[in-house]
Amino acid sequence: MIELQQLNKIELGARIRSSRENMHLSQETLAGYLCITPKFLREIENGNKGLSLKNFTLLMQILNVSSDYLLLGHTSEHTAQQQRRLVCEIRYFVESPASI
């Protein structure tokens, strides 16, 4: 069965920082795109502050990353493996005779 993962704001912030650096963006530039202060972006990257849904969506577009990656650290391969496992579990329950 699929397990619920807890959001870790420190890891989220680290993935935002890493993605920003991979795009060769300064904190000042990215903060400007998000219409927030560089100080607030530092707080996000340090895991002390959160993002609005609007800014989170914009951030994904700017950094060209998925929500799965930013929130949980899942790469596209990891997500594909989870989807295949979920399909197998669903098939098992659909194809298994109901025990009443």
C-alpha cells in the first residue's frame, strides 16, 4: 500500500536552493520573479517559511521541476516506479475474488 509521507520543510528548502543554483539563479533574481524579498526566499530555503500555492506553482515553472520533486524529493523515475506499483496493487484488488 502507498504510505503517506510527511512534508519536511528543511528538505523542501534544500531542493529549492539546489534547483535554483542548477538554473544559475541568484536568490535576488528568483525572489524578484516570485515578488518576494531575498530575505523571505532565504527563510524558505532554510525551511523556516512556506510558500503560497501561487508562488509554489510559479516556482515549479521557473525551476522546471515537478511538485513531486520539490515536496518529496521524487524524481520522475521514482514516480514512475510508484505508479507501476500502484497499478499492480489495483489490479490485485480488482482481479481478486471478494471475500465476504
